[in-house]
Amino acid sequence: MAIFLLLLLLLVSAVAGDEDAFVGVNIGTDLSDMPSPTQVVALLKAQSIKYVRLYDADRAMLLALANTGIQVTVSVPNDQLLGIGQSNATAANWVARNVIAHAPATNITAIAVGSEVLTALPNAAPVLVSALKFIHSALVASNLDGQIKVSTPHSSSIILDSFPPSQAFFNRSWDPVMVPLLKFLQSTGSYLMLNVYPYYDYMQSNGVIPLDYALFRPLPPNKEAVDANTLLHYTNVFDAVVDAAYFAMSYLNFTKIPIVVTETGWPSKGDSSEPDATLENANTYNSNLIRHVLNNTGTPKHPRIAVSTYIYELYNEDLRPGSVSEKNWGLFDANGIPVYILHLTGAGTVLANDTTNQTFCVAKEGADPKMLQAALDWACGPGKVECSPLLQGHPCYEPDNVVSHSTYAFNAYFQQMAKSPGTCDFKGVATITTTDPSHGSCLFPGSIGKNGTITNGTSLAPSSNSTSSGCASQYFYGTGSFTTSVIIAVLLMSAVFL
């Protein structure tokens, strides 16, 4: 049986009341393509991850989580929903087998009943609320309702006319389900679970939604989306969708139910029809998303209420059917190697379990060649980078172009400066990557060579009595200094999803 795991890392405690804001990571993979439950829990403990969500109630995983203190959300899979929604006894048996049998050793704090039932399994919609109520009744009978919340995740597609948010409403055909569902969530103090995917909103907008707006990139005021009814300004798709859900609930006279985003993310790879599924965009989206939550920004409608959020997903799923992008939403590959490392300017660096510290500084895609040349000149001159490998006949001469040569020089400087904050910027034409840019016999500083030895970037710096680098005459033409802007990158915690 396939199990699905959602790791939820507590990063900050700053939302209204006593609620905590979370950033989590969703894992969706088959048992044959993921670590064993014991290995998963060992990772959780090693990285101080405090919250876990399972997409089922796998016994082995629950046993492995026992006595760890980790808070666990278990789920009723869609294929069990019909039976539970039609029988109080079946629901009670499910709770007894999957919750009571493991508590209190396993710290179960929430139950997600189904997943996107209204859109993925509409024939079960009539029994969805009954399933939640039956599950909750079983918790009440066991005096567990005070510590375990019950809810169900929804696709954001159940919201119609999501912009402007103030005019959004739930698909009216689902009113017979949504109204009693919201009454249940409100009466039990639970929350609305919502899956939000700006990537798909962007892809399906036919150019109406700008990429920067989907990626949380800063926008000039005249480019922000304005809700004409409320005059609220929206700088990203994520906030607009979340607020659309808040307004849709208020349209049905429910205003006290918080929202938890149970899935969001960006694919790092796609086929020719998905040109914006790239490492850089995935890194940008998730880094900006985390920063957005950590800053307790909230949304324009609720600016002081942070939205707890789960990133989809922890591992790439190479065996998953479908398009290339469907397999590449992960932060890690199947071997646990980071696909990219999230960098949070002004907040920290995520994925600190990259034990080899394999990060490199490269020329940014699409950078101005003149800016690259100026930065290259500085690195090989005042920057004191040993650029002789770039000379004709030397290992890194080919390909002979400014992008390749500046990438080598940028990385050499970055490594010799011990990857200090601000040393991979070069006036905005450089960026950090986890992909080793070495090629052929050209081994970049900081790279792990075939013998497993890391090339020490610091050894490339000239001696203190040297007056110039080995190739300054070829690459340095100016006399002014090239000042890098400072990027603050400090480790948020001793461990993050790490």
C-alpha cells in the first residue's frame, strides 16, 4: 500500500491568538521508492522536525513515530471515505485502529478526512460531512476531541471568480456540502484546508498572470493587482487565492474559520510545454513563500494572521506517471540529495542538511553580457581570482564565451571567500546553485572531484605579496572596484526541512 507523508516544520509562532504559523513539506511516494518508516523518523528527529502529516494512517509509520514527541496528522484515504461516511460504527473502528491504538505514545493532533473530495471524488461528496462528524464523534467518545482537529483538504478550483477576491464565491453547486462543512469547522474550532497552486494559475492564464506575480517577486506599485471593491493591493497569486477563500466563506456568513494551505509549490523541471518549470523558478517560489510566512505577513484581508503552509513536496517522484513536471516538485531527489537549496535573503538558508555544502556561484541566466564582462574583469583583477584556467589551451577555456568564463570566475571568488554573504551577487548578474558547473577536465573550485575530494576554493587566491592574478592582463581592463550588494543568509535554525 502506498503511503504519503507530509513533514511539517515549525518555523515561527506568530499568528493571531495562540495559533502557530508553519511551513511544511509534502511527500508523496510509494513505499518502494522512499526510505523506511524508521529511516524517515530518524531524519525527522535528527533535523528537529516537530510536525508530520500522513496521507493515510500507516501502522508502521505511526509505530515509528511513537515516543518522539512529533505531532502527527493522519488521513482517511479517499478509497475509505464512502464506508466511513455511511457508517458511524465504521468511523469508530477506524479511529480505534488508527488513532486510539497509537495514542498517547504517538502524538496525533489532527485528522484529514479525504483529499480534494469535491473535485476528485464527487460521488463521495454527499457523505463527506457525515464522515467528518462520525470521526469527530468517535474522538468525543474517547475524550480526544480537545486535542485532535478534524478537517478535509480542498482544491482551490472550488472557488469561482477568484479575482477580485472580494467577489469570489464557492461553486454554488457545492453549497449543500460547503454550508454544513463550514458549520462543522466553526463549531469544532477547526480550519479550512486549501491547496493553492500559483504555478497552475499562471500556466492556465494565457499570459494574463505575470510570472513575477506568481513567484512572489517584488512588483512596482503600478503592477500590483488592486481589488476595486476593497482597494486592497495584491502582490502575489498566493495571497489573492487565500483571500478569495476568506471572502467566499464570508459570502456564506462564516468569518471566524482560519485557513491552512495544505499544498503549494513549484516544479523544478518540465517538458517543452512547461518552460517555466525550472530550478530557478522553483527555488524563487519556495524561498519567497517561506519568507512570506516567516515574516508573519498574512494576506491583505488579514494582514496579521499568518497562513500555515505545506510545500509540495519533499521528494521528486521519478516513478510517478504523467508529465515531466509531475515528477519534479521535490526539494530532494530519491537519494536525499537537494535538488536546490532554498536561500532566504534577510532570513536564512533552508535545507542545511546538504552535508557536502555543495553550492556554487554562476552567471545568472539572461544577464547582460556587458555586466558579466565587467564583473569578470573585476573578479580576475581586484578580486584576486586565479583565472589562468580560462586562458587558451587551459582546462576551462572552452566554451570561450563570457557566460562560461564569468561563471568560473564568480564561483572561484565565492569559494575563496568561504561563501560569505554577499559574495555571489556581482551587481545582480550572479546566482547560487547546487548544480556543479564543472565540465570535462574543467573542475570548478568547491567541486567534489572523481576521487571525492573537494577542490578548495581558498587555494586559488594569490599569495598576499602578489600584485595581480595570473590573468589580470587579459581580463581586467577597468580601475574601479565592483561592489557586491550584501545578501544576508543565516541559518534559521539548527535544522530545517533539511
